[in-house]
Amino acid sequence: MLDGITKAISDSFKVLTGNARITETNIGNAINDIRTALIEADVNMVVVKDFINEITAKAIGEQVVRAVNPKDQFIKIVNDGIVDILGSKSEALKLKPKGTLTVILLAGLQGAGKTTTAGKLARYIKNSDNRKVLLSACDVYRPAAIEQLQRVGELAGVDVFVGDKKDAIKISKESYKHAKSGNYDVLIIDTAGRLHVDKDMMMEVKKISKDLRPDDILFVCDSMMGQHAVEIAKEFNDTLEVTGVILTKFDSDTRGGAAFSIKKVINKPIKFIGVSEKIDGLEVFYPERIASRILGMGDIVSLVEKAEQIYTEEEAIKLEKKMREADFTLQDFLDQLEQMNKLGSMESIMEMIPGMKDKMANINIDEKKINRQKAIIQSMTKRERNDHRIIVGTRKRRIAMGSGTSILEVDQVIKNFQKSKQMMKKMTKSKGMFDGLNLG
Ligand SMILES: Nc1nc2c(ncn2[C@@H]2O[C@H](COP(=O)(O)OP(=O)(O)O)[C@@H](O)[C@H]2O)c(=O)[nH]1
Ligand SMILES: [Mg+2]
């Protein structure tokens, strides 16, 4: 996601490396690069202009000149600018207290991801707050739309109201009644979309909205659309008074146009992003985290949150100490590989570690390879795991045989281990993954 912008912006920071002081000229170059990157990502021109003006004004202000580390300060300014574009803070759904029916309406073009998102949202609300959710099938035009909603409802483990399969306005009202009488907490309305904004469609969804007075009216937007999405968002917003946006397909290689433009232009918060086709592929939108990922400065917060689920603080302290003292053995390396697997895909972890994103550009992480590495270490004796230096000659051959690999691969694991040992030592000295863990 947003790879173009990410690369261009981190390249623009590189220009600044090595300068003890940042001059207006080299900030100027960096700013030009950022401008070009945003335009190439199809960000709305007005948004680009405002953004550039803002960071320029801040960057050449007194603040930076006096700063201890001008480069960091500049990165911070760009970061804050991006956070501001994306929406400053995350905004939750407007859920009423349990026991009172909350209505959520989803609107947007066909193919934007409404039906998929309806299921994801139902699951999210049900899981996070144990609320009783009902989905309402108000797309009666597209063949199989109702079955699709039934399928996602089943995946989410929530009920789906189908009605007469003909009259969307009638179905919406009946589903509302059904939700009331059935003691549901949340009703989510899936509506129809067209390939373009269309009067009839707008009138229909407007009528549903007027009848049901939803607490949240969410514009579902395909983030691959670029700034063209903004025009559509405007129309929906004018007609429906949208309360928020869900950007779908954030996992695809979206250039970023929609993400960067929408909040500024319609002034409505992005509430969620869709990150896969699957039922659990929905994430709360945190502007700071996305900004942090875009800048390649690492999303420490997410990483720490994930890491905390697995490491106890005590384990973390032990590991951190080991890394610092270079007392890190192959056994620890194996534990690390296993933790990595638990934490999720390696790539997403690496992306969150400051400075890793750049280094990762040409590296392909292969989980199969990780498993082979694990097998190799598992074939080592305890003594060997504690001291890799004794692994020579026949030991190597035995390990290769035991793990069904080759001596070459055993060598490679040891090399990798040594490399990661060095890397970890460096990481704990500077800003590393354990910084935020409060190791006291
Ligand atoms: N990769 C990815 N695909 C998505 C996402 N959300 C929806 N899709 C896909 O987009 C297509 C259209 O989705 P659908 O929910 O039918 O759109 P609707 O016409 O607005 O109801 C389907 O193939 C979905 O699987 C997402 O967040 N990521
Ligand atoms: Mg649909």
C-alpha cells in the first residue's frame, strides 16, 4: 500500500542525511520530491498545495533552525502534516449504549466493497463488544447480492434480514422493525451501488436514510480510485450527510490518492480500512500509524502492541539483556524465529521496525526458508545451540542430515544467526523494537 509515496518520501529524507544543518535549499529539494510523489499518487491538487505550503512554512521557520537535530525535526513536520491530512485522530463508530438500536448505513459505488465491509463490520462489532448485529439486504438489483450478504453474515456469525428481495425501501423498514423486536443492538444496511453516481440510486439511499435516521452513514470507498473518489464522495456527502468513510482494498497497491484527499475535501473522518478480502480484513484507521508506516519510520506502537501479546515483560527484559551483551545463542535465534511466526508475517513485522523498511526493499522474506532454518537449529544439540563455534566438520554433516538439508544451508543459518546477532546488538543500542516496552 502507498508504496510510491513511501519510497519517494524516504528518498527525500536521504537527501538530508549527512548535512549537519539543513539549509533552505536542501529542504526545498526534499519538499519538491514530496510534492512530485503526492501528485504521482494522484492526490487532489488542492490538498497537495495546502500540505506543501504548511510543511514549507514550518520547516523554514525558526523552529527548525534552532532544532538540535534538524533532520528529525523535518521528518516530524512531514509526519505531522501527513497525520493532519489523514485526519489527526481515529474516530469510533457512533454506537448507542447496548440495548438501544444503532443503525449503520453503508453507501458507495458498485464494487467499492459495501457488502464485504458489511460482514466485516458486523463481525468487528459483535466481537469487540458482544453486540447482537443484524444485516439488512437492501441491494435488490445486482444478481446474487443477497446471497453474498447471507454468506458474509454466516462468516461473521450474525443474522441477515432478507425480506421480499424486491423493494429496498420496504426491506430497510422491515429490517428495522425486525431489529427492534428481536432485541438487536446494531442494524447494518447494505445498499446497492452503480458504476457511477446515479440519480435513482441516490434517491433510494436518501429515502432509506431519511426513514431510518442512521447513527452512522459510512461512505465505502475503493482506495484504488485515486482522487476521482473525492468527486464521488462529495456527491454522497451532499446527498446523505455522511458521518465517516471506510477505505477498502488498502492492501492492494493503492497509490494513495483517495486516502490522502478524502478527509481534507469532505471533512469527514476515515473510520476503518479494509485490508483483505476476508471477513477479518478490517482495521480501525489510525492516522498516526499510517503516517508512521508511510514515512518508513516504523510503527512502534503496533509492533509493541503485537509483541506485548506474546512476550511477557520478563521475557522481554531477558532477551533485551542478552542482545545487549551479545549473549544471544542459536537457541534464542530459534525462539525468535518462532516468535516471528506467532507475531504474523515477517514482512509486516519488519516494516514496523524503524529503519528496516529501506533495508527490506530488496529482501524477499520466505516463510518456507524460515521453517528450514528452524529445522536446522532443531537438529542441533543443546551444546551446539549454546555455542555455534563448535559446529564444524562432522557436526555440520549430522545437522544437515538430521534436518534434511545441506551443509551449505547449515552454514547459511549460522551466518544468518551471526548477522542477526550483530543487527540486534545495534538495534538495542539505538532505537529498537524494545524501546517502547518500558523495560524500566
Ligand atoms: N483485497 C481486498 N478486496 C476487497 C476489500 N473489500 C472488498 N473487496 C473485494 O472487492 C470486490 C467487491 O466487493 P463487494 O463487497 O461485492 O462490493 P459492493 O458492490 O460495494 O458490495 C469483492 O471481490 C471483494 O472481495 C478489501 O479490503 N481488500
Ligand atoms: Mg454489494
